[in-house]
Amino acid sequence: EVVAEKTHLVLRGPEGQELKLALGKDYQPHAIGGNGKASGPIVFAGYGITAEKQKYDDYAHLDVEGKVVLIIRREPQQNDPHSVFDGQDVTEHSYVRTKLELAKKHKAAAVLLVNDPYSTKKEDVLTSPDQFGSRGLKIPFAHVSQKVVNEMLAVSPLKAGENGELNTLAKVEAKLDENLQTLSQPLQGWSADIEST
């Protein structure tokens, strides 16, 4: 049960923007994260996956200690039958619990999860508070809308290569799927302040 009065998520941008997100519309906290509060700069960490067998690591060369990690739901190359992530089957790397435990291991302050565009072509739905289980992992965790993430990317696009810029979530997903090269990096100038009860 989410206590609305004691729950908030505010994003602050490089030009002094302040996005006060609406509970149930722009974001949804989850029981699996447990109660707590955190604030810190936002770092994009791809799908939030470290997969040795697949030689894919979103956390390679990325310092997320004390930071708010933004990750995409599920895993790369979902539509590719030849994907190293068991083709079109789901691997354990796509589980939310796996991603949260990994973020916690890397000492992240909080985790924001956004739906992958591939599996939400028709509608970007926020999941219910207990969707991922109720055993709290003691790391503030919220599901945020693609609209919110796209607003941040429009201001602070992710850098890809020499002069590539990715200013939408769909472009970010396509680039990750294309070559499985991680795009993990700080979301320049953005920070988050989260509390869930």
C-alpha cells in the first residue's frame, strides 16, 4: 500500500527545470524496493545488466555509488532469434529483482525503471506496486513513464560515439540492440529526489 502523502519523486534538470511527477501517472513506487528516501545525480545504466556469458555489462566503467540509476526494463535484442540473450526467450537478466540486487551491489542510492519501447508499442503502462513481489530490498525503486524519460533525454541526449546523440528512449533501445555496446553514462545535469512509503 502506497501512502500518497509520504511519497514523491522530483526530477531536477540542468536548466533549473523541476519535474514533480504525479503518482500513478508519471511514476509508481514498488514494494520490492522497500520504504526509504534518496537523492542524487541520475546515471543511465542501460538495461541494468551484467552478463558474463554474453559479454555484456552495463556497469563496466560506470560509478553509480550514491547515485540514482535509470534502467530499461527487460533485456536487449528481444526481437532477435539469434540474440546472445537466449534468442527471443527471457533470461534471468531481465528479472527486476536481479537488476535491483545488482544496482544495490554497486551501491546505487535508488533505481528508476522505464518500460522498454519494444514490448510497449501500444501503451506504456506503469505496473502495480506489488507487481515484482513484496520483499523489500531496501533500495528506493520506482517505475517511471517513457514520457518522463523522453523529456529528460530531449534536454540531455545520451552520447553515442564521436558525434551521435540519442534524444529518445526508442533511439537508445535501437542503438543498444544494434551492437550490444553499452551506453551507460550520467544523464547530464539531472538529479532525482525520491521517497516511498
